[in-house]
Amino acid sequence: MTTRLAIDIGGTFTDLVLDVDGEQFPEKLLTTHQDPTEAVLNGTLRLLEQCSVRAGDVALVLHGTTLATNAIIERKGAKTALLTTSGHRDVLEMAYENRFEQYDVNIERPQPLIPRKLRIPVVERIGAGGNVLKPLEEESVLQAAELLRQHEIESVAVGFLHSYANDEHEIRVGEILQDQLPNCSICLSSQVCPEIREYERFSTTVANAYVLPTMSHYLHLLEVRLKEIGCAAPCFMMTSGGGLTTLRTAARFPIRLVESGPAGGAILAARKAKELGSDRVLSFDMGGTTAKICLIDDMNPQLSRSFEVDRRYRFKKGSGLPVRIPVIEMVEIGAGGGSIASKDVVGRTTVGPESAGSDPGPACYGLGGKLPTVTDADVVLGRLDAAEFAGGQMSLDSAQAEKAIENQFGQSGTEVSELATVIAEVVDENMALAARGHAAEWGKAIEGRTMVAYGGAAPIHAARLLEKLRLDRVVVPKDAGVGSALGFLTAPISYEVVKSLYMKLSRFNVQLVKRSLLELEQEAMEVVSEATSNVLEVSVSVLMRYAGQGYEIVVSVDQSDLSKENLLASFERSYLNLYHRLIPNSDVEIMSWTLRVSTPLPDVDLIENPPLNKTPTQSSRAQTMVFGNESLSAKVVSRNRLNPGDRLSGPALVTEPHTTTVVPIKFTLTVNAQGDLILEKQS
């Protein structure tokens, strides 16, 4: 018997899936923010008892969490300092030196994680070519160490100019600090993010240092507490790039975990795209705190090396703290089930980004929440089965939901259902706007895609989002309420490394490139070999641009053919696909090389559609649902009683322990051979 445990800690819920010989058993609990391991252990013990499995029989634990992200957003990380090249302590403050919101006179910029007094200059200087322009003055490092000791610093980031080209000064400073401050965490930018551009490199290193003590403590505590209940299985962490890595590597580079939960969901959606044979898919993950949208083309999620944490403006690039890590490209907005609805200064209804979280949660939870949320609106509109919410473990209080909405928005002569409809429409339009903007930013069309909806709230809102975005169909996988945790079970073990190596294509030095790639491969193999002895795949990509441009594009290349001609052809294909034109007679610049080592993805069989049955005859009850100005009687059907080939016409609710699928009027729902729900609008 092979048993694996997947754990996803979100802002509102903690999701778990126990996989026993390929059969999955899900569990969902409210996240315990004071001690996240409490919900993990409670859920694990429930699943083990339910499946009659001993803790010692669990062979592998797979884990993703938003704890690193939350620590940055809430500014609850370690007391951190930055040691940097003399004269450049304000790089974090100056950022891009631009206005990301052109006409906002009261523009709000993201505050650096480290105040100026703790950004300490060190006398040294290395040139862009890696040559030493000014030797390191170790006395300035010792003086800085004394200052760090006085301020009781817990973690230190070291970031010097051009350390991606020559890391000897950073390494020496790390040695001195380790000797002077043995209990302090130390992060070197040449190890965390060895790439050109000092602002992004410093920002990434500082963020890593800021969350490292917190995450290291949490990961150690989780390991200890799992062992206390008899589970001594190795634990792999899900990274933002869609791969699994060891606990040791995750504790060293926790910044790579900032999007680990959403990445698991994108892996699930990509696998579902392969099973359905769908080339163009929209991944839609809506949980309790946020909604995440990812475009999946040719059955693979789009990857990137940049991400922004804690954006001050919802869709404004540059309004957050940049981190340079391997990440699955997606847009994330504060539009979850727990997102709070309110009025702005001119009386308009707004939803999010503030969330009621798990404590106190939406008003309908009955845990003390007083502010109206999206979940409260869904309860009032009849989109949730109040008596069977969370598999009957929790009963929703519709009266409290109505009271919260009326207290916030109550207007004379306005029905509470109308107010709830406005809340639902606002959050649906926010998500549609985010999806359109994300697609436009990458030069892609969104209409006609298949949506894969998962997360506790996504199947509730999927049909309306399909209408707004003009999509073809919605697929709700089995156990969609814990979709990200399911994705962990199919993710590859992988690790990605990067190195800036600037050169123009006209002066391409293939021997230098091969030596650098060999070093990168050895580094990545060393990490991955700790976790697996399986056959590994190596893929290489390069960041390239036309000479004089300010931004690069990612180009996949064949490592066996690194000729100048092949690189140019690959670059032009990628550039043409993105911008639909080339720039003739212009040289091409190579900025950085990226190498990824991973285990192969398992083969996937296409799902065959079974013959359609008549409407299932299973017993169901009726519930009133509100659509616009109409109140209609809707069938409430349990998903576990639906069989492949069954067909339902809306209005209907398909309930399951961890989510509910809403089938509006003029929609049909069918069940495919794997038990997925296929939602389509009638023509």
C-alpha cells in the first residue's frame, strides 16, 4: 500500500488529501493562524482514522502554504537588515524611479521591508564584468556586525553591486557575519537571485531573509509535530514554479514558496487539460481569501521569473515588491468567499481585497463575523446548501448573513436579495476584469477557452464568469474544493537555477555558455538528487531581447544545439508569437540562462465521453435560488450520487463536502467518464 498526504494551507482554509493507492480522501478545515500546524494535525488525524491508516504508513508528505506571502503582506517577518555596497543603501527605496499610476497625486508606494537605518553600507565595489574595482574593507563589515548586534537583528540580507558576476565579496561577508552573529540567518543575493538588475535582486534577497526565520521555524515545527503522531515520512514542499523540493532547500530559500498553493492548482488544471485534450484552458481558483487565474496553452501553464508581492494597486505592475523566482504566471486578486463587501467614499459597492479570513470569518459562519462577505451573499441567493456546508460539519446561518448585508447596505425598499446580487456581480466582474487584463498583458485571447474551476468558491461563480468571458465550458474536477492539494500529488520533483551571463548574439561564446550550463546543472542536480533517484529531465531557457530594449522574453532552447543560428531562430519564433512582428537588422542580446531539472510527468490518458443518460432519478430536494429579479426552485443534488453520463438542466445545485456547483437556468451539466462535472450554456 502506498500512502501520500498533501497539505495546502490557505488564508481561510487548510486543505488535505490522503492518497491511498491512487484513491483520494479529502478534508477541509479552517486555518488556525496562531499555530497553522494545529489544523494540519487535526485534519491528518481525521483522515487517518477515516481510512484506517496508521501515521507510520504515510510514505510521503507534500506541502504548500501561503505563510511566507502572508508574513510579507502583514509585515510580520523577522527583524531584518541589509548590508550593501557603500552609496547604494537607497536602491530599495528608489525602486524603478517611475510612477506606476500616472495621474494619482497621492500615489501609494510599497514600503521596503527594511527601514533606512538598517540598510548598512559596506566599503567594496565589483564591476559589471566581475572585476574588483575596490577591495572589500573587512573593518566596515565588523562595524556593521556590531550595529546589527545592537539592534538585535534576526536576519541579514547581503546584496552587493554585480555580485551575480563575482560573488567573492558576498561570500566573505557571509563568513564574517556567521562568525560574529552565529544565531543570525544570513542570505546572499548571489545565492538567492544571481541575476542582473540590483533592485530586483536586492528585493528578492531581502524578502527571503525577512521570512526565513519564520518559515524555518514553522517547517521544523511541522516536521516535529508530524513525528509526534507517528508520521516520519519525508516532506517535500511545493514551489511557486510548479515543482516539489526538499524541506532543507525550502527552509533555505522560502521566498520560492510564495505562490506554492496556487501553483498546485495550476498543475491540476494542466493535467486536466491533457486529459480533456484541450489546448486552450483558463485555470480558475477561488478560495476563501483570493481568486487566482492562469492561462494554460498547449496543455502547459505559462512560466515566468518575476512576481510582485503586496501590490498596493490591484492591477498595476510596479505597485508591489518584486521577487525574481521561478513562478507559474497568474493573476491573483482579493476576491474570495471571505472577501468583505463595503461602500467606497462615493457610495459604490466594492468587494475585497480585505478578507474576513477564518477568524472571525463570514457572518454566516456564526463565529463572530459582522461584516458582509461574498459567502454571505451566496447564502442569501441560495447558492449554498446551508445545512450541509462543509459536509455537514458546519451549518450556515442565513439570518446572520442577511443582517450583515442589511447593516452595511440597507436601503429603504431594497430587498436583501437585490443587495446580495450586487455583491455577487461586483466580485464576478472583478474576476472577469482581472482575467481579461492578464490575457491582454500576454497578447492572448481569452474567449472560447475551457475553464477548469476548483477551490471552495470557484464552482459557485464559474457559470457567471463563463458568460462574462464568453468561454466554451466549465470543468469542475472531482474533489475540486481541495484542488491545489490534489495538484501537489501530480507535481514533479524539480529545481530551477539561473545565472546572468550577458553577451550579444553577434559575439556568442558557445564554450563559455556550455561551462556555465554545466555548473548550473550540477547545482540543480545536487538539490534534486536529495529527493529522488529517478531518471531526470533537463530543460534550458534563455532570457533574450533586441539590443537596446529594456525587457527580455523567455526562449526555450535545445541544449544539444546551442549554435548562434538555432538561438536566433528560437528567439524570433518566441518574439513573433508574442508581438506578431520582428525588428529587422537588429542585434540580439542574451541576459540570463535558466536550467531546470525535474522528474518526468506521468503519462495521461484522454477521457472518453460516455453515452448520455436521462436526468438522474436520484432523490433530490428543492431550494430557492435567486437569479437577477427571479426566485426559482432549484434541485439540490448530491455529487456522489451522480454517475458518468448523467445530465442535469438548471437551475440546480450539485453539492459535495467541500464546494458546491451552481447550475443556473439555461445551463446544462453532464458527468464525464472520470466524474468531472461539465457545465455548458444552452445555445
